[in-house]
Amino acid sequence: MARDYYDVLGVPQNAGKDDIKRAFRKLAREYHPDVSKHADAEARFKEINEAYEVLSDDDKRARYDRFGHAGVTGNGFGTSSGYSPFEEIFEEFFGGFGVGRGATRRRGPQTGEDRRVSVTISFEESIFGVEKEIEFDRLETCDTCQGSGAEPGTTPMRCPECKGTGEIRQVQQTFLGAMVRTSVCPRCGGRGEVNPSPCHTCNGNGVLRRHAVLNVQIPPGVREGLQIQIRGEGDAGERGAPSGNLYVVIQVQEHAYFKRRDNDIILDININVAQAALGDKVTIPTVDGDVELTIPAGSQTGKVFRLRGKGVPRLRSDGTTSGRGDQLVYIQVEVPSSLTPEQRELFERLAKTFGRSVQPQQNGRGFFDRVMNFFAGDQS
């Protein structure tokens, strides 16, 4: 069974891109087959590579967070994208050295970071869906400079440090000999240009931290921990680059008596011994309102009643639903712990009609055995 990608890299599920990248670099250096002394270095390096390729890609990570490994493997969701993280770690070792890589590369505008925010909903809201207002902080494009970082009326100039290339080249000694190492220019950050007159509003950053308020439509059938992706509502990108995405993490409040199991709703009810022996009609709650349930005479503890279509909507990956599960009502026969004098007299009279002999269960078909055989696959 494939390991969880977050566990492979040793990062939490809410880790940012920078944290994931740092974890990948550290592990890739440790387990690179050319330098590692670990016996399983090649397998571990492949595993680390695969985890990073998924978690560093917004779309793949979103599918993985929602569907696990099934979301990024098979059914046309392969992890190959034409880009290998091995190229990046090779650059980390040798600073961009490589035959046919060309001379220098300026760093283009960077896509904005993703944002995550949690929203708590009631059990009923998780069944039927709801619109929620959420608030969070994010980086937004500066209105004064429109994201350029330059004071209006001024233009950026070529970086004097890297001469507009965005990179600094150095010769570095490695275990493979002398290599030319290229690194991002510290002055211009790889952009190849600097602002002689930074914007007075954002101090040349091009973005400002602001408080955002959004209305989010939460579909029916969501469960605890589900992440809803809202594209383009994360941090603003650099100089016109796309914004990051917003992930809304669902938290569902515990209900007083309903529980969820897959797409079914579970309800436990207690009935007294008279109702169990004689049968009764009782009113029970469902998420759609109260309904009448007929309890047949002779009902035992553990009996289950199935209310068709009273469960959780089956949520598809595209946000639509397909039918609903059921509500399962489990019966518990409640034996009174104390009796009134009248009740005791009635029970004593009743007991005389049953006798006092004890009959052992035959063929191992007692209640406990029935339960054990049920879980073993024998539902007779």
C-alpha cells in the first residue's frame, strides 16, 4: 500500500509550498542514489520524488487531498506531467549546471500562494448544503501600482547586479568536479530588473495584506475534513501572474443523537420491555422530520430498521449528488433498574407464567454468536 505523501515528506497536511519544497530538498539530498549510503536509497528517492510531484502541483494536490492516491493514479489521473522534481534537485546540487540548458533564465512572475480556511457547519447543514460567509486574510494586488511595485510614473530599470539576467554564476567544486553554479540574483530576486522608486503604498512589494470576506456554497453530502477548492481566491500573484487558490476545510459539529457512517445515518433508540414484547408504533426523528416507526412484537436488542432514502446525499467529485443513503435505526431494549410497587407486582405475576427454568442456547446461535458471525460474513 502506497504511503501517505505528507508522511513521505514529513510535513503536515496544511503545509505551505515553501515547507514542502524545503522538506523535499532535504530528503532528496539524503537519499539521492549517487551520494546516499542507505540501502533503500533508490526506492526512497523515487517515493520522495513522487510525493513532491503531487504535493507541489496545485491541481494534483487538490485531487489527492480529496480522493487520496486514487485521485492522482489511474482513470487518466497519472502523475506524469512532463516535469520531474529530479531536475529541480539536480539544480539544487549543481546550481543549474547541465548540458543544453541554455545560458541564463530570468525568474518569471510567481503564482500566488494558496490559502486555507476552516468553516464549521451543523450536522443538518452537512446533509442539505448551506451557504456560509467566511473571513480570512490574504495578499491582494496593490491598487496604486497595479502590482508592478513601482511608483506610478516611473519604470523599472535593469538590475545592475546581474545585468538583467536574474542569475548570478559561480564556479563550485562538487564530487563530480568543477561545476558552474547559477543562483537567483539576491538584489532583484530573479526578475532581472529593480524599481528605483518603489511604490509608496506597498513599499515595492506589489501586494498588500487585506481582510477578505466571501460567500461559499457548501454542497449537500460533505463530510468532516473535506476541502472545497475555490480557484483564484488565494494570494495575488506577482505582476499579473495568476492568484493562488482558496481551500475551505469542512468541520462538522457532532449531533446530539445522529451519527454518520458512509452515506447512512445511524440512530440508536431505547424501547421498554413492554414495547419489545407487545410491539408498538413510535415517533422517531430523521433529518427530514419525524416519522412513525412500527416495532413488531417480540423485537430484540440489536434489531435494525432501515428507512430508505433518509440518509446522506451521495456527493460526486463534481459537486453534484446522486441519490441518498438510508437511516438505520438500532433497537436497544431497556430493562428498568427500579420498579414501582405496582410494576413489581405485575412483573412477579408475569414471571410465574414464564416459569423459572433456564434453557441453554443451541447450536451457538446466541446473540453474541449472531453478532460475531455477522461480522465474519454469515448473515443468516
